[in-house]
Amino acid sequence: MLLLIGQARGHTKRMDLPLINGYNRNRLNASREIAPVSPPNCRLIKGIETGSEDIDILPNGLAFISSGLKYPGIKSLAPDKPGEIFLMDLNEDNPRAVELRISRGFDLASFNPHGISTYVDRDNTVYLFVVNHPHQKSTVEVFKFVEDDNSLVHLKTIRHDLLTSVNDIVAMGPDSFWGNRLNASREIAPVSPPNCRLIKGIETGSEDIDILPNGLAFISSGLKYPGIKSLAPDKPGEIFLMDLNKDNPRAVELRISRGFDLASFNPHGISTYVDRDNTVYLFVVNHPHQKSTVEVFKFVEDDNSLVHLKTIRHDLLTSVNDIVAMGPDSFYATNDHYFSDFILMFLEMFLGLTWSNVVYYSPKEVKEVAAGFYSANGINISPDKKYIYVADVFDHNIHVMEKHANWNLTHVKALQLDTLVDNLSIDPQTGDIWTGCHPNGLKLFYNDPENLPASEVLRIQNILSEEPVVTRVYADNGSVLQGTSVASVYQGQLLIGTVFHRALHCQL
């Protein structure tokens, strides 16, 4: 077993910090001492004397090492020497570090490499992404690795207003990457089906949509979610209904029965279940006072009302995002984070902790049935009821889980996508998955009228096959829809919802 250990510069020494107060000393671990621990057979790598800040190793054992970082406040052992990228072949008996030659045309004099990441394309082309700080700015440099002559061919320099102080990077494709898992740099070209119109009456969100087989569509509206602006922070949430069988369907607010605390109604994901006697149950994820409950309603079509039947609370339902009903009182639910505290929740997100999960609930049994997600979001079920689909918004993918007789789930595959996947809807006729996505999730939290969160709708066909077909059906820069969260289809009609904004009705 080989272990490579890098550091910001070539050697360390104890720092004297006489001007730092007690609080800052604790934050910097200024007084901490540790006992030496070392694996056997360690040796310094010759040639690397001015830093080895990041290391990325290919599956074939080739290791890339960034060296020579100049970072504000941290001394450099060679302040006038350009940065370097080294390569080590860990398959060799005594691997050595070889500096990679960088192609002409690249400004090597100001090269100041920080975090790095590799991406191997289907044709085995190796792309190396390097965070660079020329003149103390932030760029991302994309290189192609040429193994025959140990060189890097510079392909492009990426700059963006949102890439202001980049530290590290994870490559997701030959020209895309994650910034804190929020697609900090991604922009998309507009795409729109014909005959789209905004749905009147929905102005403060349409976070989730569920359509019955008879064409009645339920829409949740008015979500208040930590860190994301609300257009009506003091207005209770609402549930709307649209009859898609009509020529010009309109959204009608459903009246909710007395006795339910409407003032704190904060609806999130929704799901319907039709019983054998055709009773329609609507399950609604609710966040009253930023807690998590599941509300169960009975839909009364004669007077467009919802009769509240019960509120479900449980210790395992701590941060519910979405839900898929399995019976009149049972469901699968996703918890999109582990901590309920706002600050800890975002710390969990930025640290990349995989503590999110899926829970099965019934009156007889409540249990975790799947775990290890960055942020489990949308959830739905295949038409044949054999598979559960789970969107992991921060991992940019959709997980396919096989459902067993005991309600447990086992992982089958994951489909990686170049976007933040939110809610999932299933076409009951074709089995296609429709999803609302956030092309640049960071904008959802910025609340910047000059830099609006964009919208994207994807259709995924044959997800169980070796090569699923992914089609971008709708894309907008925020001028029409901001923060798309869901897309649902019914007989050639498409409904597109958003986290906090408006909703769209399109003819496909």
C-alpha cells in the first residue's frame, strides 16, 4: 500500500502568535501539540521542496501533484518561482516525481496552482483541472495530459464572477466541475417547448407537483426553506389544484378543513395515493416552525377541499424533503440533511457529509432503508412498483434502488448528471423520469436580483439501461422561472414548478 502526503509548502516550523487573542488561538489550534505517528517505510520525495498542496491519483496509479502555491499569509520557500505540476507512477518500485512540461502559450510565470482534479473521458483522454491564483485572482485551468511525453496541453482558462476565491475542485466532465457541490460556474443556454404560459395565481412557489391518473394535478406552494428567499414570508402555504383535461386549465386553491393549523402551514414535497374505493389521500411534507411533519389529507372533489386526517411525527423524520405514498398511512421519505440546526445543516453540506437517508414509515414499522446520500431530495417509484428513485441534489445524480418485500431498498445504480437534481416525477405510460433541476444551485442562496437562479428540466428515458437517454426539455436563465424544482407530464402537457417562484404550463 502506498500513501502520498502533501503539504502547502516544503517544511514546517512552530509559529509564534503573540498577537492572537484566546478565541482566535483556539480556532487556529495555536497551542495544540501532538505526539509523532508515522507509518513504516516513509521517504521524502526528491524534487518537491516548495509544496505539494493537492494530489489526485488516477485509477491506473498515475499521481498528479500541485506544487509551489503562494497563499496570502503563508510564506513560500520560493516566492519568485512559478508553480509546477508533478507526476508519479506509483506502479514503479521506486516512484519518482517528474515535472510535467506545460505547452507554450500558457502564462507559466504567474502559475500559482492550488487544488486539482482529474477527469477521464470515455476515449481515455485525461483532463487535469487546476485551481490557479495568478496575481492573487482565481481561475480554473483545464489541461489535457499527454502521457507519451509527460506534458500538459493547456485547453482553456475559466473565469467567473462566482469563482472569487476558489480553493479546491471536483471535475464532473471535460468542461464542468463542482464548486462546493453547487455548480458554481455552470451556465446554460435557454431551451423552451412551444406554447408555454405562466399559471395565474401561483406567485410564491410551486415546489412539488403530483398528477393523478385522471389528470387532476396537486401543487404545493409557499415553501419557506432556510437560506432561500420567500416572496411572501408571512403568508401561509397553499395547495392548488389544476384539471388538465380542460382546454385552459387554471389553478384553484384547495380549502383546508377547520382544526388544521393553517397559519404555520409550510408545504414541501407531496404525494398522492388512490385507495381501492377511489378515495384520494394527499400526503404533504410540512415544516411548521422549521420542524418536520407529514400531513395526511383526504381530497373531496365535490367542493375542492382537503380534510385533514392526521399529523405524523417521528424521531427518524427529522428533515423530510420529499415523500412517496405507499398506502393510506405508509410512505417512503427522504431526509435531506442530518442536523436540524440551520448553521450545522450548512456546515454539513459544505463538509460533504453523507449523512442523509431514506426512511420507510408505517404505523407498524418505521426504519431507515437507505443511507449515505449527500442530500437525498426527490423520491418516486417506478410504474411497476419494483424500483424507488432517489435524487441526491448535491451529488448531482439519481439513485435507482430495488424495493423488497420487507420495504428495504438496495442500490442498483446511479445516473450522474451535470446539474442539481430536485424532485422526480414518473410518466406512468412510459416510465420516463422527469425532473426539475438547478443548473447553478449557488444562486438559490444569493438572493441577487442581478444574478437570478436559473431553471432546467430533464427527461430521462430507460434509466435501467446501460445508456439512458437524457434530454434537456426546458432551460431558462431566471427571466421566466427561478429555481425550478419539479416537472410533471400528463397527455402531452408539462407542468413546471419552482422552489419559491412561479409555475409554467406547456404543451409538448
